[in-house]
Amino acid sequence: MEWQKIYSFYKVVSHGSFTKGAEALFRTQSAISQQITSLETELGCQLLERPVRRNIKLTISGEKIFQFAEDIVKKYDKLVGELKAIQSLHQGPL
């Protein structure tokens, strides 16, 4: 499972649409759609109810994957913050 697929799925669901999720990622809606379809194929389950109209509606499997993705994104953001804090520490001899 690739990080980009998980993150794309997370952004689409968080923003409520493929278009807004794609805009947030600076990608085309088509590219994001392909990534989510690829993720569904890889996992062997449908994540979004079809047809997708204006509002994104998750399947039960989609809800599970979204929870997983949300946890991973939060952990990633926390890690990045911690790494930035470490880099801002003054290092060297006293």
C-alpha cells in the first residue's frame, strides 16, 4: 500500500469531493480517481459508494480505511513537527 494512495484517499474524503481533494494535492481529479481505484483493487474492496455524486459516501470498508489513514496522517504530522523542533535546537559544544 503506497503512502500517496492512502493520502489521496484521505484528502478526498476530508474535503468531501474528488475535485477539492485533487486541488488540495495539486493534482488532477483524474489522477486522484485512478489512485483510489488502484487502492480499491489492491485491497480487494470498494471504499466509496458508486456512483459518486456530489457527496462522498464511504462503504464500511472505506470507513475503516479512512480511520487508518486519519491515524497515519496525524502521526506523520506529529513526527514532522517533532523533527522540525529537533532541527531548531542549537547544537554544538557549550
